[in-house]
Amino acid sequence: MIILEIKDSRIDAGKAFDWGKTSEKYAKYRDIYPPVFYQKAADRGLCVKGQKVLDLGTGTGVLPRNMYKFGAEWVGTDISPEQIEQAKRLASEAGMTIEFKTVSAEKIDFPSETFDVLTACQCFWYFDHQKVAPEFHRILKKDGRLVILYMAWLPFEDEIAGKSEDLVRKYNPAWTGGKETRHPIWIPDVMYDYFDMEDHEEYDVKVPFTKESWHGRMFACRGVGASLSHEELARWDAEHRELLKDAPDNFDVLHYAAIAVLKRKDL
């Protein structure tokens, strides 16, 4: 496995994380978005037949694989080679033709006006926005859109989510991925130099889990599998399984989801 530790002072107080450490779990347990999550984009005429779409921070290719049925031509990029390896495997097993490349959002180098739509699902805050804003504008066609998608559990309203989140912080106090409440997706000011906000929406969803799939989903979060040591993971694993012992075999976890659509400015 290639070690690709990411350190960013904006995230987890600069604690290093590496998505490659949890790629297998990510591939198995993070494909959890409900159909409405994808339909919200398609209903806006985005990521559909006749369009070429670049999915930034694609991870294991969750977004292009689940939106493949809408007919767009997809390319997916991610900084982690392990994530891209899983994305290629899953797309191939499903008989999907999707191009995947290992490259960070800051280093993409496609020809100008290549894409109708850019998507960033569950990853937008990781980018260096000063660098990517002009590049995103350049590679989009004149009437192009940048679509940002997000979903998070609501720990103050869902007991299982709240207890699981507390356990993450016990082992990783610097983790900044929790304490979510409903809010529009944050867009840094520099993006408005190149894009106009066209539309945004926030809505609640209930996501079904089993004990095992929720445990796997928590393992595959940045604050656990991507950043804890083997020894810490072993202790977290045992304690989280104990936490879930009295949970129902099947349960829903309350989340909110959000979409923001930015339209390319004609500069």
C-alpha cells in the first residue's frame, strides 16, 4: 500500500489521515446514499445523457457508478491510488465504462472547456480553493455547472449516531468531522469570483443500516480507519461493537443531505 498521508491545518487540527488505509472498508460500506440523493441532481438536468462529467475526489467512484444509469459520460479523479483501484474494480464488475485517474483536484490538467458538469461529493472542503476555482472554471464549458453534494448524520437527533460520534472523539479528539446540524453547503468566497450560486437545497433522509454496516460505515470515516493506529483501531472496534450490542438488528440513522449548484461565470 502506498502511504499518502494528508495533513491540513483546517482539518482535524492537522492530524494526518490516509484514505488508502480504509479503501476496502470504504468500498464496502460507504455506498449508502439513498436514490433521492442522486435524483436531486438528475432532476436539475445535471449528470445526464449528453453531458461529460468530471467527479472530483471520486473515492471509490460512488457518485459516477450510482448515476451511470442517467447516461452521462463520466471521468473520476482522486488523490488516493487505493481509492481509484477500488473504483476501477467496482465499475468493471458492474460492466460500467468510467475513466478513473489518480490525481488531486489541484493538479488536474484537462483541456479547456472539456466538461459540462463538475461534481464534488463529500470532499469539497478538502480542496485548496484558491488553486481549484480558476481551474474548475477553465475546464468547464461556457454554460457549465459545478455541483457540490453532501450528506451527514445528525448526532444531536439520532441516538446511535450521537453515541458512535462520541466514541470517535474518544479515540481521536482532534477529529472535526462531527457535530453536524442542518445547513447549506459552505462555499468559500473565492468561488464566487468564478461562479454564481444557481440553486441549493437541504433535506432530511433516513438511511437504513444493520449493526455490521453501521460499524463498517463508522470504521470508514476519516476519524477512524483513515487516521487511527492499528492498536487504536482494535480498541475502537471492540468498544464500538459493544456500543451496538443492544441496538436493533436493523435501524435507520437520521441524516441531512444537501446540494449546491454553481453556474460558471462568463468572465
